[in-house]
Amino acid sequence: MRNLIRYTRSMHSACFLCLFSFFLLITATVRPVQARETLVWSVIDFPPFQVLDGTYAASGSFDGELQTLTDKMPDFEHTIVRMSFARRKQEFLSGTNICTPGIFLAPAKELNLAISKPALTHLDNRVIFLKNKAALFGNENPIDLEALFKRKNLIGGMVAGRSYAPNIDALIRRYKDSPNLVIRTLTGNQQFQMLQSGDLDYLIMFSHEAAFQNNRMGLNNTVMNRSIAGTPPYLYTYVACTGNDWGRAVINKINAVLDRERGKDSYKQFSERWYPPEDRKKVRRYYPLMLAD
Amino acid sequence: MQRLTNLAGRLFKLVFGWYLVLAIVVTCVQLGLEYASIRSTISSDMVALGRSFSPGVSDAIWTYDRTLLDSLAMGIRQTAIITGVKIENRSGEIIASDGEIPSDETLQGNNWLSPYQKHVVPLWTKCLVEGHTPHELGRMVLYSSRNVAVERVKYSFLVILINSLIKTAGLWLIFYWVITRRLSYPLTALAAAVSQLNVKECENKPQLLEYPYNDEVGQLVSSLNGMSARLAASHYELEQKVADRTADLQDAMAQAEAANQAKSCFLANMSHEIRTPLNGVMGMVELLRFSELTEEQKEYLDAIALSSKNLLGIINDILDLSKIEAGKVELECADFSLSHCLNEAFAMQTTNMSNKGLSYNCVPELCGLFCGDQLRIKQILLNLLANAVKFTDYGTITLEAILLGYQEDQAVVRISVSDTGIGMPKAALDRVFDPFIQADVSTTRKFGGTGLGLTICRQLAELMGGRIWAESEEGKGSQFHLEIPFKISQQIETPFQQHQSLALESSTIPLTILLAEDNPINQRATELLLKKMGHQLICACNGRIAVDIWQLGGVDLILMDIQMPEMNGVEALQAIRAQEMRTGGHTPVIALTADAVKGTRERLIAEGFDGYLAKPFLTHTLAAEMQRVCAKLEIS
């Protein structure tokens, strides 16, 4: 029975892949003379960067950015396709002509994608913990993550395969077998609930990510965060397309849009979305650096 | 005839009902056990399933992965035995479920007939690090409906049923085949062989039945072979014994026949040898009555006549009794007038009655012809009447005959002879019909007689299918009753038959009679009697002379003695009849013989004689026979 379920699921995935490939092939090759080129956007439910479901749908920074791009690139027929991280990665690796509105630099390089100019500015990943457990963490700020990892009485939660920051990723790789680290492919929501239930003592995530989950769960700001020592205070996300000629051509057009839009206030506020007020200030402070980069 | 049935079929019918009941009971028990086993297996499977899924479910709860929980619940539900699954968090809230979740009321009781089986799997967190106390995450509840077990039992039932049917059918076919082959056929062959068993043929070469197996049938065959051999031996032995006994019996029969022949010869000879001189005595006595005698001489003559008569009666009785006891009495069945027969018998005793001064009365109120042996009836009546006369000194002797009843051609007649004589006591009455028995010893001394008369009467009556009995009162008289069944003749009584005897008595035509008799005394006595009767007589001392005399002619009647020297009576008759065949005419010949044995009369009549007289004969007997023969010739 389990095999059957697996087989059914794999069959569903295979069917989906075939249909999707067929769709892309059709849209890419068979085009009416006057029809626009279809640009497939791979979107991932990654609150609060991209919120696809629920009350807060389309309230993420990527959502605003994607909306701007689609609006400003009318010569494309924009198609938004929902994917998981893994699916998006697989599509990129297989060379399917798709684009994604937001990706960090490290995975983009890893996948050899055609990336745009920095599209959005974000703050660094933090150590998130409940306020009622603040005593466990002392007053250290920024926190020495390695020291934290070594504290066996504290259980930390991280998302497997997620690129946090070079120093963090290195530490995670080093301590991945540590029993006090729960490194799983979990959503932010799951992690946050585990944190709330006490199963995890701390998380590594963005502060606005925690703020979003806190808000979504209707909690009254139960968490607090601290910076991780050695982590840059900000980072950018990029628009990326498949690393081929098509991708690079699309990226060029996207860069043109970004050049026009990034300086606009209406666009700037996408980077600030869902950050706590104190962090919004930081975003505003770092955003001009992106434009100058 | 009772219909043959097949042994295998009968065994099948006999066993099948019980087998069916047993099979149903066993199947029900088996199904019950199967159901319980399946429930137990399902329970075990649920435990195993819970154990398998609990880590994943725990992890999904722990990580708040609702999607995975739903998938897991659905996955668990896909298991054939699970009809419902629910996953609750630690606060009892259902966070995932699939399938049919029964209410708590439905789940009351957990016996083997309850509609649901439930298995609760508590879910706990993993112990990630030392010092962390695992806590309960919730619980997973698995449900399995009774229908799952029932469905499996249905399947099992079908399997069992098909299995049983195939096995049973196979078993019965094999059973039928084996019984038929190994039991019915051998037994049928055995029965056929036994029914065709010819013991006689088996004497020399026993017919051994063959059966190759040493089972019960084989033992039966062996026993039958043994029995057949013993039967053949017994049969042979029996045959030998029968042959021996037959030979013995044949010898005994030959001896008995020889003895009987000797007895018959003895009786015939005795009869002849006694009758011949007695004939002379009685003839001479009769002749003496025609001479001048003093009263004293007459008295002596009467004594001689009476003694002779008694002696003749004794001889006749002994002969009759010996013939009856030897079964040699053959009754005739000829039409006759019973009333005339009675009258005739009564008439023969009227002289004696008159001599004793008795009054008599004969009332034969019968008419028509009956079929029977009138001579034997007359013999019985003469005996009864003689006794009545003998034992009655005064009063009346009455002969009555009445028809008791008739039906179709059968009639029963009762003839009663009553007297007013001395009678007899009751004790004597019971023995009066026994041989050599009279009322008492004084009776014998006073009245004489052998005591055989009534015995002969009873035996003759019984031979005729009737009976005889007596009623008597001492000093007042006796009544003897004879009841005889007769066949009613279809012929009508003719006047001749009514008056024949009367005509014979009245016929006294003078004749020229040739008497062939070798005994000179008898020749002389007969000669004198016939001359007294007015006939002319020519005598011859043997058959040849008689034939010679007859050839001279002028002979009206021949009285031919049978046993004569040189040529006996039969040879002489044959010579006469042979000549008559050539010349024509017919001379009546009456045989005279002292051989009074039964059958002599018939034999002589068959030889060609016209009449027959047994010696000694009285004057009136001779006259009657002569008249009868002559009358017969006149009529023809």
C-alpha cells in the first residue's frame, strides 16, 4: 500500500512535469504572430517574502516586486506557477525557461542562474526565541552561533537546505548531526509553532519572518531576536531566470524595469514589508546601498 | 419382488445426512474460530500498523505538518483493515482524520461481537537531548469495522465451502467408486455365484469363488468356499444316505409288499378254505330242512345253521376289518335309490323281527337318486338292524331316514335305527364302537358276536365322510344314527330301479343249469338246492368237462367254480366266450368262489362273468343272483 501511495505520488509528479514541460514547450515554440512571449514565474509560498495563501496572500515583498515586474513588462504574457523550493531547483537544473522573483545570491550562483540587479534589501537572519525564554540566552548580542549550537540543553530549529548566510551555513553543516539541532525541511509556520509549543528553543530565521508568523498566529509579539555574530547585517534578493540566453535576455529586460522602479518609494516599501518597526528603519538605511551596488 | 438397491447408494444415503449435519456444525465452528482469528489478526495488525505509523504521525504532529498528517491519516486509512483513523493533539482536538469515525456510544464494549475494533496509539515526542522529558503529543486512534472481519469470513466461508464441496464430492465419488468396486461388485458376484452354486456339481470339483484381497469380503468369500465345500461333502453324504435309505426302504417295501401279498394270500386262502367246507355245511343244513325231522332234530339243525351263519359273519367281519385297516376298501360311487336300499336292508331283517315277535317300522322319507356305495350302506344298516333285532326282545324296531340339508349337489342324510331293547349304560356307550368291545362280558356270553360289527360300521361311515354315533338308555333301548353326505344324482329314478329287486324275487323260471364244481359236497349241496328251486342241473367236476357239456348246447345258465383242477373257471369261461364270438349267442355264467377278498368280484366280472357269488351262499342269495343275471340278459 505504501508503495502504491508512493507510486501514485510519483505518477502525479511525473504527469505534472510532463504537462508543465509540454505547456512550456507550446508557449515557447508555438506562438501566434501577434501573441506575446510567455514568461513563467516560479513562485514559492515563503512567507513573508511571498505569501500565496491565507489572509495575508500577496502581502510579501516578492509579491509586490513580482506585481511591479509583471505590470512593467507588458510585452510578456506572465504566467505564475506555484512550486516548492525543490521543484524550482529542479526546473532550473533541467533548463526550463522560468524565472523567479526572489532568490538569494548563494543558491542563484549554485544553480548558475541568470540573475538581475539586487531587487530587494533584507536584514540578516537572526536567532529567534520566546521572550519567556530570554533568560536562557543571556544578554549576548550578537549571539555566537557556534556557542549556541554547543549548548546541548537548547534545541534549535533550522530549515534543511536553506541558505541563511555563509557563516551560518558553514556552522550548520558542521553541527548538522548535533542532537540539539532540528534541521528539517519545515515551513516557517511549522517552526514557529514548534517554538511556541516549546519543542524548539530557538529558530534561525528572518525577523520579519517571525513577525509574520507571530501575526498570523494572532500572538502578541511573543518572540524576540538577536543577531548572529559574523553575519552581514543585510543582504539582497535577486530576480533570476534560467541561466541560458533566454534567461539572460529576460534578465536584461527585468534589470531595465528594476532600474526604473527600485528608486521609487512604492517599490522601496516592498523591502520593508512585515519587518518590525525597529527593523524597518534598518532596511531603509541599507536600501540605498543596494541602489548604489 | 423387492427391488434391488445399490449398497453404495444405501450407504451414501445412510451416511450423507449425518455427514451433512457434522459438516455444517464443523463449518460453523470453523467459521466462528476463523472470525475470532481474523479479529485477533486485525487487532494485531492494528497494533503493528500503529507502531509503524506512530513515529511519522508523532513527527508530523511535532512539526505541525498538517499536510503530512492528512496524508498519513489517508495512508493509514488505505490499509484494508482500517475503516477509520483519527489523530488528536494532546488537548484532544482532532487534527487529522479519515474514513468512518464511530461515535463513542457505538464503541461501547470490546467483545468479539462489537461493531468496531479500536486501537489507540499514544504519541510522544522524541527525546532529543538528555534532560529533555518527552511529552505527549496526542494520540492516534485506529478503527476497524466488524464488516472487515465479516468480509474476510465471507471469503473464508467461500473458500471453506468450495474446499469442502470439492473435497466432499471427491470423497464421495471415491467412496462410491471404492464401495462399488471393492464391495458391491464382489458381493453381487458373490450373490450370483452363490445363487448359481450347484452343490451336486461341486461334489467332484468344488466351485471356488475368487477374491484377491484379504479383507472382510475376502473372509466372507473364504467362508463361503469353505461352506460350499462342506455343503458339497454334506450333500454327497446325504445323497449316499438317501440312496442307502432308499435301498433299505425299497427292500422294506418289497418285504412289506411280500408280507402283504402273503397276508392277502393267507386271507384269501383262509377265506377259501373256511368258506368251502362252510358252504357245504350250510348247503346241507338247508337241504336237511326239506327232509322229515323230529322237533329235536330241527332244534339241532337250527343250532348248526345259526353256528354256521355266525361263523360266516365272523369270517366276513374279520375280512372287512382287515381290508379297512389296510386301506384297501374302495368305495363305489354309483347312482342308487336310497329309499329302496333302506327298504331292501330292512326287508332282509323283517323275517327275524317277525320271528322274535317284534313290531317294526320303516320310514325312509327320501326320494330321488343319490350317488354312493349302496352295498356299504346296506352293510352298515344290516349290522345295525341285526344288532337291534339281537338286543330287542319285545317292542319295536324303527328305521328312519331324513334329509338334514342339501346344497347344490350335496345332501346330508341321517339314518336312524331305534329299538326298544336292553339298551346300554353310558360307559358302555363310549366304547361300543371300539373293536372287539361289547356292552359287557355277559352280553357276549348271552348274545354272541365278535364285537367287530360296529367298529366296521364306524370305519365305513368315516370312509364315506360321515359319522355314526349311538344314544342309549339302559333298559329302554338304543338309537344308532348314521349321518352320511351324498352327492345328489342328476338322473331321474326309474320304475325299474324302484322295483328291480321285487322283480328279481318274483322270477322263478325253470332253467337248465350247468354247475362246474370240483368239490363233491358243494356240488351235491348246490345240485340239491337248485333242484329244490325247480331247476334242472348238469354237473361237471372241472372246467374242461364244463366246456364240453356247454358245447353240447341246451344250457341256460352256468355256475362256474373258479378254482378247479385241469381247467379253472376263468379258463373255461374264456373258452366259452371265445366260441360264442364265433357262433354267436351268450350264456350267462355266474362265478362261484370262496375268495371273498375285495376286488375278486370286479376282477371276475372284468373277465367276462355275468354274476358272482361268494361261498358260502344261502339259498336266497343264489336265487337272487340268478334272477338278477337272468333279468339283466332279458333286458339287454
